[in-house]
Amino acid sequence: MKVGIVGAGAIAFGMAAFLEQAGHAATLWSPSGERTRALAAGEPLVAAGAIEGSFKPAVAPSAESLAAGAEVLLIALPAYGHKHVFDRIAPHITATQAVIVSSHASFGALYLSRLLAARGVTVPIVAWGTTLVSGRQTGPAKVQVNTVRKTVDLATLPASRSAEGLALCQSLFGDRFVDRQSLLSIALSNLNPTIHMGIALGNMTRMERAETWGQAENVTPKVGRLLEELDRERLAVATALGLEVRTIFQHLNLSFGVPLGSAYEMHQAMHAIGKSGAGPTTADSRYVTEDVPFGLVPTAKLGRLAGSPAPLHEAGVSLFSAMYGRDFTAENDLLAALDIDAVSLPQLQMLCRDSYSPLSS
């Protein structure tokens, strides 16, 4: 299949390598144009780690050209860029295409469906609870792929096209998906924000001083306990909404193949087998600038709506806002565009099932 990838960072590069290795045709589009400059000049994409090889994905010069040549569009960039690229790509999406958001955050699928509804277009929008690959970009055309996840949760908007969305993902990426049926489930399925909150709070001085440090290695017993308490809050919100989501223990087991144990024990097991990864070497890290506004903030919002408050998530937003001198709640442009504070829980549940339609746009 022809897959157009919106983004050109580590995840986008890893996805392009995966797709090319599987026999599909990947095309990358960088909104700024900077990150695909080397590929456009003819350098091959070199992947190492969980995916090995040299690949030649195409490069699109614009959102319009990317959409014109793709059967599927894959959004693979940090959540703080989602609204911007949705605005740029939505005018060119046709009813014959599908969109995959890897990974989904802050009801971005609802925002995209509203943009498409205004044009009278409906497509399956598949939201993933996490990324298929993890890793780091190591050069202008190089990526270190640390992990290819064995299991990824997803949901399709509208829910009436769930079977289509699941089949599409299986045909592209293999039989590794669990259909959670509800976009609300996916909104609570991404564990990166809570895990990254604990890691960043426990290691902020390392980040600020640009130290070299192992991430899993520095999930100490107390940091691990914080991760577990954050997970209990998230699970309580899901339960209050009648949803089923995976636990932090299931996530670590399925993503990294380590045996079940405490969060501390599982992270130490990751370190022991070389799946620790390096921690951020700057305070300007997506662990904070992406995961606080686009992860912690919507989870706290759902907790309030569901009558199951998440005080640790709320505290995380406040603490990081104080540390950075920024209002991270105000930095979530997706929730602001959706005017989420004016949406009731029944309305949100309906939208997460049926999406915006041309009649309701």
C-alpha cells in the first residue's frame, strides 16, 4: 500500500523503515521541510536496532502532494504539532482514504473529523494508544529503533467503521492490535504521559545538566511507586467511564517483554536486557512539553467529567507549570479548538462513538 507519513522525526523514520521492509511504499512529509532535506537529497534512510536496513522512502514537498499519492495517511509527530498538520492535511483528504494517528492525543481524531465534516467528507480515523515503534533519530537520515511493540491498542472513529480500521492496521503492520472500540478508551490508553511525568520529576536535574543517564535504570523504588499511583488514578477514571484499558504492568510486559512485577522491578529488568534507552538530555523535552499539556491535562479533565478526580495528574500539571513558568493547560490547542470545557460527558461520549458528521458540522 502507499502510505503517506506526516512527520519526519524518530517515530516517522521508524515507521517508514517498518513499512518499506514489509513491502509497502512510504512517503515522508516534513511540515518545515528541514527534517527530510537529507532524504530529498538522495541519502538513504538507515535504521538500526529492532529494524535493520537501508531504505529509500519518497519525500513529499507539500501536504497536498502527500495526500494525492497516498491510500493511507499516518500522523507520526509530537502531539503539539497535531492541530497544525490536521489543518494543513484536511483540505486534501478524500473519502477513499484512511487516517492513522500514531499515537493519538487530546481528542485529535475529533478535531480532524470536524474539519472533514465541514467539507462533507467522512473517513475512518484510527487512533492508536501508543506508537508501534520507539527510538531516537541519530542523524539527518538515521534512526535507532529500540522497540517494535507486539501489541497496540486502537479505536476507530466513527465506531461504525471499526472493523475496517482494524483490518487496515493488520494488513499494514501485522496481527498486533487490540480494538478497544471507543476513542475514550484510547484517550486513557497512552501511558507515556504518566510514566514520563514520574521520570522527569525524579530526574529533572539530570535533564537540565544534559547528563547522560539510563532512563529505566533511574526508575528507583520511589519513582516506581509514583508511577503505580498515577496508574491507579488513570484506571479509576477508566472504570468510572465503564472502559477497559491496560495497566502499566501489562504495558511494560507487552512493549518490552519483561516479566510482570512492580514498576520498579520491571524497569530494572528493562535496563538489565538493554532496553532502558537514554533519558532526555534537555529540559526542553517532549516528556514535559508534549506529555503535560496533551497527556496529563486531558486525563485530569476526563477525571473531573467522570466524577473520579485525578489529584496526582492535576498536581503534575501545576508542578511542571511552576517549574517551567508556563501555563501548560493553556498550551493544549486541540482542547481549546474543540471548546472541550463546554462539552458535557454525554456529548463527548456520543462524539467519541459517532464523530462529527456532515449534517452536524
